[in-house]
Amino acid sequence: MEASIIQIGNSKGLRLNKQILEQYNITDKVEVILEKNRIILKPVAQPRKGWDNAFKRMSEVGDDYLLINDVFSEENFDEWS
């Protein structure tokens, strides 16, 4: 596949078509990897994107409680000292 370099303000850029963006799940950012005679574009995954808002909503509706206790009754702390 061939692509043209286009003028973007004082810089130049590469335009990717919609099919490529969707196929490789490219949304906002890509990682640019420079190798011998190659430029590799890799989608930047943001697996925790939106968690802050989700946690805020959970707190507002009282859904931010522990599912299991953080200290178990059978724990023996002597072995850690």
C-alpha cells in the first residue's frame, strides 16, 4: 500500500484511511517505533481509560464496597515478623 505525505500546518503527516483505523483499532494515539529502514505505527492501548469516572459513579451510588475482607481471620502475622 502506498500513502502520501501531506502538509499539516508547518509539519507534514500521514493520512490513514478509515478502514485501517478500524481494522487496527487506532483511535487517538499511536506509538512510533523506529527500526532499521522502517517506521512502525502501533496503536496505544488505554485499558484503564474512563476508570476515574466509573469509580466516581460507583461511589455516588454506594457501589464501592469491598467484595472480600482485606484481612482474613485465619491469617498468621507471626510468620511475617
